[in-house]
Amino acid sequence: MDALPPVFFEIHSGLVRESPGTDEATTEAWYRLGAPTGVRAVDMGCGPGAASLRLAELGAASVLSVDLHQPFLDQLVRRSADRGLDATITPRCADMATITAADGPFDLVWSEGAVYNLGFESGLRRWRGLVPLGGLAAVSDLVWLTDAPPPEAGAFFGEEYPDMQTARVRLDQVATIGWSVRDHFLVGEDAWNAYYDPIQVRLNALFEKYSDDAEALAVLNAHQQEIDGRTRHGSSYGSVFFLLERAT
Ligand SMILES: C[S@@+](CC[C@H](N)C(=O)[O-])C[C@H]1O[C@@H](n2cnc3c(N)ncnc32)[C@H](O)[C@@H]1O
């Protein structure tokens, strides 16, 4: 992320979350998965750590919070200290592809809006090796809600996430790589608002600040296009939590 232009960080620094989500959705995933109190979790691509904090509050014994971007982890360290959760949460600045079972032990792999960075199948194949048989995973990822996406949305995600699939395809894929599905659900529109509303406030101010800066405007326009696309085509895609148990 450090090669990105400075305006990118003006948009994203200090946000509570970096993908569609809420504490309520994290909590729902925890209970639908049947995660027991005392699990040892790893939160892959944790960003500023909203899910890590929630897992610790829900009863995880430990959370290894992994992200490549140190400033996100610094935020998480401050928030976990503020909430008295710093003994439970351990930040690790690392590529999530490099985490192995030796970094655990882990009973639970958690990841909200980040698995696409490894590729959905590739990530879940890799993460299966982090937990024992019967071990758990909760992974949220963008999916198409239609087999015929509107052309504008299709073009946007064709660039941003070319391997985006329907939930049905993802459910078939996880079965072939050794996970069984305990449950899955579509996160609500409140989760998108929780992500986009604070960004929109910043965009409004930054469009003024950078009105003469073509490079910054390109970044701002790309964010605005994403948010406007959600308004126009949000019924055609969503974020689904896949709640999995290692089966083989
Ligand atoms: C869309 S954000 C989601 C962050 C967080 N889970 C949330 O919901 O707020 C994806 C995160 O993955 C991180 N990331 C991307 N590739 C990564 C990698 N290979 N290893 C570790 N973190 C990675 C990014 O730095 C970013 O924080």
C-alpha cells in the first residue's frame, strides 16, 4: 500500500473499518459459526482491526491480527489498549500468505474483506492448513447476486476483482478444497453504509482541497465511482460471510 499516492491515506487513515462490515455482522458470524469461547484466532488482513476487537470481546482467548500496513496495526494497538484487550490481541505486520500453523496454534481463521488479495480459493486452501480437523473459518468476500451483472458494475469489478463469483460458485469451491459449510449469510446494507459514509465525508472535503491536482483527483474519482456504483447497482452484488469447518 505504501506506493499509493498520499491522498489515498488521507481518505483511509483512521477509519474504523476498511471493508463493508459492522460489529453486529461480526457477532452474527461468530454465533452462526458456533465459535466457542476460548478459541485461538488469527484475523487475516485485519486492517484497523474492528473484527479483531470484536472477537476478543466475544471471548476469543487470543487473536493474532495480521496486516501488511503498519499504520493500521498502530491504530489497532491504540484501540485494544483503550478497551483493555491488549493482552488478547497481538498485531503482526506480515504478508498473510506467510502465516503458518507454527505461528499458532489456531482454532479459527477470521478474515473480513481481505481474502481476495490471495485469491479466494488459494487463500482458503492455504488457511485450511492453519487449523486442525474440525477447526473453523469465517471469511467475508464480495459476490455477485446475479448471473447477469449490470454492465457498469461488471466493468468496474472486472477491473477491481476479476475473480468475483456468485455465492453458489464459492460454496462449491470451498467443498472441493476441504472445508464444509456451516452457514453463510449476506451482510446488510448497514455494513456498506458503515464503510462508505465516513469515506464520503472525507471525499467531499478532499475534492475541494485537491481541485487542481490531477493525480489526487483520479484517486478521489475512483472512490466516488465505487460509492456511486453501489447506489446504482447494489442489488447485483454484496458481501457474504462464509462460515466453514475444516472437513478433510
Ligand atoms: C479491504 S481491507 C479489509 C480490512 C479489515 N479486515 C476490515 O474489514 O476493516 C484489506 C486489508 O488487507 C490487507 N492486505 C492486503 N494484502 C495483504 C497481505 N498479503 N497480507 C496481509 N494483509 C494484506 C490490507 O492492508 C488491508 O488492510
